[in-house]
Amino acid sequence: MEWMIKCVSKPGMAERREQTIAAHIEHLDKFKAETWYSGPMMVGDGSNANGSFRVINFPARADARAYIDTDPYTTADIFHSIDIERLLPFTDVRQRDYDQTEGNAQFVAIARTDPRPVAAGPEVGAFLSDAAEHIVVAGALSDDAGETASGALYVLDVPDRPTVTALLRDEPFSAGADGRSLTIERWRFGHV
């Protein structure tokens, strides 16, 4: 099972993060086989990390929780919040197999909708096809059983923020009457 883990740092953690990075990388290296994507969430201009984003494969939420709880960034009390959600991937390319585009920036977009059965989710095929050259990974966010969708995750590799906005204009989970929200945050490919 895939899990999205999104961590938000407390303010003023740059120095602590720098002091802990070697131990953090050592921790990541223990989970290379399980890691689909890993990297820092960034402030808007990409100049500094303000969190962490990962997509990992573990049999259960408890395993994902144990993984993040033993990360040195967590034990050093860097994170303000840690969110873990089941991800039902629409795509299957992993970070180490993805050909990054020189000069592009990466963004994490999370589209939220009212909970609904996964089977009753919006048709995403046309959207994924239209945005395919920019989608790094995409999938439905769901409950642990994979039965109720609460939205979708998209990681995009694009020239700039306006391109993200244009691509997501027709994103099906956040569009229309059932749409509730769409957040877009800067991210960067990290250590895998």
C-alpha cells in the first residue's frame, strides 16, 4: 500500500534541520525499496525547506507511522504536523526512474472533495492524459481501507507556478459542484 506523508516544519528550524540532515539521510537509506518519492517541501521561492513530503510503500498505516516517527527530523522535534494518508496511485513511476526536466520546479497539489466511494470518484483519465508530460505522480487520497476517497494528489514537474495553475484548472476532484479545495505547494526532488 502506498502512503503519502506530508510534514510541516515548525518556524525557525533551518539550523536544526541542517544539524540533523546526515542522520535523516541515513534513515532514508534504510527504506530505499519502500520509497517512491522523497524530498523537502519548500517556501514559495524555493530558497528554504519548510517541511517534508514522501510517498512510501508499507503494508499498513502503523508501518508508515513507525517509519516517520523514527526519522531523525521527527525525533529532533522539527515538525509541527505530520499527515499520513493512503494513496491509490493513478501512475506508477518512482522518483529514481523519473527523468527530471532541467530548469523545472516541482509542486505538490492536493485536491480535496467531500468523502465519496472510490468507485464513484470523478473520471481522471482525460485530465491525466492532458497533463501527462508534467505529472510525476498522481493518485486518489483515501481512507486506510481504500474505499472512501477524500481527494487527489498530484506532483508536477513544470517551468513555473503559472503553469501549475493552468494545468490544474480542469482538475476533476476540486472542480465542479463537489469540489472543495486545491492547495499547491513547492517541493523538490530529494534523497531516495
